Amino acid sequence: MSTIVLPSYDEVVERYEPVIGLETHVELGTNTKMFCGCPTDFGGEPNTRVCPVCLGLPGTLPVANRAAIEATIRIGLALNCSIAGWCRFARKNYFYPDMPKNFQISQYDEPLCVDGFLDVEVVGESGETELVRIGIERVHLEEDTGKTLHVGGATGRIHGATESLVDYNRAGIPLVEIVTKPVPGTGALAPAVARAYVTELRDVLRSLGVSDVRMEEGSLRCDVNTSLSPVGATEWGTRTETKNVNSLRSVERAVRSEMLRQAAVLYGGGHIIQETRHFQEDTGDTRPGRSKETATDYRYFPEPDLVPLAPDPAWVAELKAGLPELPRDHRRRLQEQWGLSDLDMQSVLNAGAVELIERTVAAGATPAAARKWWLGELSRRANETGVELAAVGATPEQVAALQRLVDEGKLNDKLARVVLEGVVAGEGDPAEVMAARGLEVVSDTGALTAAVDEAIAANPAIADKIRDGKVAAAGALVGAVMKSTRGQADAKAVRELILARLGVTG
Ligand code: ADP
Ligand code: MG
Ligand code: ZN
């Protein structure tokens, strides 16, 4: 009997070249649906945001949503695409209970935006930032389907369920599909590149204000295509398409686990079948789903109920001129303003602290102070408690207020950390925590002088040394004063006062 030894990740990337491709669906944040006037807000009672058009009742006619077309063009422009001067919607025919018309209005061979790119940054094996240009095949507009709920079973899956219910609130919500070209040549970095791409795309979409891009609520969904071919081969391998990838971390894990799985199949002399697979959040691996339909199964044809789309070039030019600063440019501008090296900026990015620091600076802190708190105390705290930095419990405004108290001499560094603990624990703004806990630096000279005199009286030998000119010995007295004031004195002021009381100059 022979044992099959599964290849390690390093072996996989030594022997095979991974190619990835990402299909991302984003629900647009328009007020109304794609082809009717129903509202699009998330979380309503099932089947309360529906009308004859999005329920696909006979005799209804769709009318395209101008705001959705505008948002799609803006996405295309932000992704460096060409915008079609003329294009059409297409019918994609298939039966599924969550799609009441029995077809989905989509775009097929005439998408609105084609042939663009998005540059993403990943940290390479050497620790250097590498730029990877991801080609964008097309950006098209379609309508979302409803949602099927399988109830009565333990898992919420169809197996074991006693009945299935359909909620059509989501049916007809404008959905943009963004498809990349195949991305070869990333080697061991393929999983990181996939994640970096979805992250960057999410940030671009957010900066455009076209969607709330929430992966956990499904307004941003991603299918991950992966294939392997032997290094040096002239043709790419057969791809699988992994669905159900609901977080950025899962994007990365899905590519990696598919690379390992495919390599194991290839090692064993098998071949990869083109299929849809489902990512398993708990185990991090993928399971087979349905085998893949081909385009002919869908019997695409131009949608006869809608007029073609022919965006006026002047309108497109206006939309282009109105694009906001895109995330990468924004980051580069901040890096320059904050005076950070690539490496320092990378650690800010990794900590997820860019926006927090930006807002802290806007609230009055210096970039250095803002970075210190967010990457120091607060990052440590977020790691310990396993929450996102933004949810750690302190706001940028509070961090700026804390630093202001330090700058005003009301808090020293040590006390500021204690105050921050109180802020994170929900005890209020820094000034409130400081007052409630009695943490303000003792600046009342009378009280401080008394504490200094006490320390001198208690340590006559040390006091004599200082009088004899051994100024360095003052440290011990400073320590005694800090102790008697529970750390609430300004050490520098204490030192000066000690020297003054002993009649020596520092
Ligand atoms: P489908 O509708 O069948 O999913 P699409 O054209 O919408 O096809 O998307 C296919 C995705 O798979 C694209 O992102 C494309 O770049 C990617 N892709 C194509 N060939 C390969 C391959 N050999 N390996 C990995 N990804 C691939
Ligand atoms: Mg697809
Ligand atoms: Zn409707």
C-alpha cells in the first residue's frame, strides 16, 4: 500500500503556476430598484418591497434606473475602463424559484464598461511592497435575485429542511458585476493578491459612494476562480469557481485551499473538473457544488423590453471629471503629509488605522501623536480583545482630546494611558475620566513643594549629595515624589523644584 503525501504550499508553488480571476457582485445603494420604483433598504419584512414588475407578473414592463447606470459608469471610470457608446441589456434564462420572471435581466456580450485595470499593493516575500496590475475584463449591470430560506432543518440548508420560503425584497436590486481578466504570474502571493484586490475594490466602491459594500450583509459578494498549470506550461489549467466567500480573509483562504486541493488532485494523477465549489467558513476548504453551466445553457438574447443604452459622451466626461480622489492616491497623499516611510505606512495599513489616524488629525492631533495612540495602546487592546481597531471603544475625537490634555500638561504619558483605559471601558471622554478618577497631573505648586520638601526631609543623605553637586542623585528624590503623588506629578517640574529647593542649578 502506498501513502499519498500531500504537497506543502511551498511545493505547490514550486511546481505550479496559479492563475486567479475574480467576479465581484456589488449591490448599488440606489433608492429604488433597477427596473421598478420599489425601495431597496435592507432588513424589511419579507416580501414588503415588491411590486408587479419585480415579481415578474405578466404584462409588466421594466424601466431602467438612471442612477444605477450613472453609478455603473462611475465604477467603470474609476477602474480605468472604456465606456460603451452603445450597449444593451440581455436576458439570461434560467429557472430558479428566487427569480420570478424565469430570466434575469443582465448584460452579456455588450457590457457597459470594458477593458480597465486596478492597481493593488501586496507585501512580497522580501517585505517590499509590490504593485500588481489587475486587468478588468468588464463591468456590467444586472438585477439581483430574491432570497430562498430553507426552514425546519437544523442547518438552514436545503437538506433536512421541511419547507423553503422565498423573499423577493432583494429581487430587482441593481447589481453590478465586475469581472477581472485572468491574473497569472503572482506565484505564492496569489491568495494575498486576491485579497488585496477585493479590499482595494471595496475601498474604491466606498469612495465612489455607490454601495455600502458590506460583505457580511451580502452587498459585496465575491466568486473566486482558481487554476493551476505546471510551471512553464503554455496553457492555463482548468479553473474552479468558489462561491460563498463572505469576508476578505475568506477570499485569501479560498484561493490558498483551492491551490492545495487542486495540487493534491494533480499529484495523484487526476484532473480538475470545471465546477462551482462552495467555501466552508468553518474548515476553510471548498466543497463541490453544481457543475458549471455554459453560456449556451442560458440562451442569452437581447432584452426586447428595454431600449439600448447609449450614454452621451458629454455625460460620461462630466462623470469622469467628478470622480473623487481614489483610495490609492488618497493613501499616497496621506503618507506624504504624515511623513511616513513605505514601511511605516504599511504598518498603518495593516493595522487598519488609516482613516482613524486621519480623523484624529482632523480633530487636532499631530500625525505622530495620532499614530502613536492607534498603533500602540489601542492596537494592542484591539488584538487582546479580538475586535477591529475601529470598534476598540475610543473615537478619533477622544484620542485627539486625550493628546490635548497631554500637550496642556494636565496628563503625563503614564496617566494618559490610564485615562485611555477608562475611555475604552466606556467611562466617558478623556476629561471626564480624568476628573472622575482624579488623575490630573499635580500642578498646584503649593502641594508639589510640600511633597518635595517631604522627600528631601525623608532622604537627608541624598539631599546632601545633591547639594554637593551630584545632580544625578536627584532621580531618587523625583521617584519618591512621583510615588507620593501617585504618578500624578510632572517629573520634569518635580526635578526642577527639587534642585531649586536645594539651591543648586541643573
Ligand atoms: P462565468 O460566468 O463562467 O463565471 P466569467 O467570464 O463571468 O465566466 O468569469 C470567469 C472568471 O474566471 C474571470 O474572472 C476570468 O478572469 C477567470 N478565469 C478565466 N480563466 C481562468 C483560469 N484558467 N484560471 C483562473 N481564472 C480564470
Ligand atoms: Mg460568473
Ligand atoms: Zn418592484
